[in-house]
Amino acid sequence: MKKIVLTGGGSAGHVTPNIALLPALREAGFEITYMGSYDGIEKKLIGDFDLPYVGISTGKFRRYLDIKNVTDPFRVMKGFSEARKFLKSYRPDVVFSKGGFVSVPVVRAAASLKIPCLIHESDMTPGLANKLCIPVAQKVCCNFPETLKLLPEDKAVLTGSPIREELSHGNKLAGLDFCGFSANMPVVMVIGGSLGAANVNKIVREALPSLLTDFQVVHLCGKGKMDNLLLNTPRYKQFEYIKDELKDLFAMADVVISRAGANAICELLALKKPNILIPLPASSSRGDQLLNAQSFASQGFSLVLTEDDLTPELLAEKTREVYLSRQTYCDAMSKSSQMDSARTILELIQSAVQDSQSR
């Protein structure tokens, strides 16, 4: 049996694409092990999938002054040693990394043992962790055409990001029933999330009097961000978080309003959902969401609104505009080369294994 080690962590975005690859890897006959930090979010998320999990020491590389910049390099060196010891014993055929700082010691250790490594960069511009891994990676998968010119030409592959298989199997009628909505009125789905979502939630709720004249609205507003005064508002349903029913909510949505995190927008692309993106402003991030959104807008996949210019009136107006032009967005997304990401990445993984075995 072929063996693969998956790695990536520090945030859910560095784990969920690995999870999305699991069905394809299992079908292809891979034995799968996950390497992450001792107790990071990746350990919790992978715990639901019956995979062997190997924890290692890890540290963060900060671009600002912090006393941990002195101590964390030693944690990374320890993690490198732990990863190398395990990989030398386990001898996987390939390592696939989704990024995050936990992946650095794993990828560098694998490369030192001549184990082929593939890495994935979600955002338009490579993050620091991936920059440290690119020199030893065999291939670098990415989500955006613009990223290709920032990567070594012989390594870069435009794959898109794999999405959870179950999201493709939603039931529109089940979603309508879950929300108590009618089948005779279009649905807008708002994905507020947690980080920096308060402003989006506020504007969406202020726009409800206008939106609800033409749409039903389901609002995923984030933990602790429910508005109890709106609980009984007709045609408006809010949830802090949805897991099992998410596929059905996507299936019933005619337009999606979302932040512009890489994994979130790749899900919208794969599901061909007309959308409005409201990226986190540069003041609240390294600016990657702004770049992600600009790329999707330039490819005809999305309409983008900046948070600084956002008003209830503008949001309602643009939601109607996207709904009326929804087929144009669907057609553009259907032509994308990033649609079947899991299959494309699996082919790269299998090719790396074959090349390694033939040497």
C-alpha cells in the first residue's frame, strides 16, 4: 500500500482541504497519516476521521518583535527532529502539505530524507511558511492564475482548492424545509463567520427591510453573534454555525454573500454559486482577502464590495444585480480550470510517487 503523510495546521483553512482529499486518497489505495502540532486545531479536526495522528513541536515565525521569536526557533528545530525521526521510520511515499507553520519542519524533514513533497498555497501571495517550503517542494499547487508568476515555473500548478465532497450533494428542498422557507422566493445566504464579521453582520441586518421584499435570507453569523430581536422576522433565519445541513443551505442559495477567505471562495467556485465578496480590509489582515477577491472578480466569478464603502442600500442593490445576472456568473465559473481540484491534486501526488519509485 502506498503511504502518504498529510500536514498543515494552525487554522481550519490549513486543514479542511486536506480533509477534502481523504476520499480520493482512500479510493486510490493510500495509507494516510496526519502530522500536526501537539494540540492545535488540526488535531481536533482530524480526530473525526479515524486517521493516525503524529504530534510534533512547532513554533511561529513572526514578522514583528516578540520574545517568542527567540524561543520558537528551538521549538521548530525540535519539531524537525521529531518529524525526521518518524518519517525515517515510517517511510511514506509522499508528503502533502497544506501550509501553516506546523508544516515547515515536516516538509523540510521529508526533503532531507528525499521523500517527495507537494505543497498547496491557498492565497494569491505565498505565506511565510510556504515560502520556507517552496525551495524543497516538488510541486506547488495554487488557487489563482496570478500566483503562478510568483512561483518557480517548473513547480507551479494551478489546481484550485479541494472542497469537501459532501458539499456537492446538498438537497435544495431539505434546505428550504430546514429554514422554513418557501420554494417560490429566491434565497440569499450570508456567511458572516467570526473574524471581523461584526461589520458585515450589522450591514446585512440593516439591509433586511429592503432585501426581504425580494429574497429570503439565511444568515450564518458566527458564534455569539445572533440578534435575538430578529428571531421571529419572516423570511429571515439566522444560525451561529451549521455543520451537517450546510450542503443543503448551499443547494438552496441563489446568491451567497461571503468574506473572501481562499477556502470559502473555492467552495463557491466549485459549487458555481453567484456571489458577493466582502474581503477583510488590509487593516485587519495581511491583505490576502483583497487580492483573492480581486482575482475572482477579474475572472468573472464574483462581485466585490469593499467594507469601507459598504452600506445597507448598496448591499441590497448589488444583491439584486447579482441575482438578475446569476447565469453570467455561473457560466464563467463553469469554464474555470480549477473545478476538479481533488482529482488534479491526486494525479500530481500519484505522479510524484511513481517518479520516486522509478529512481
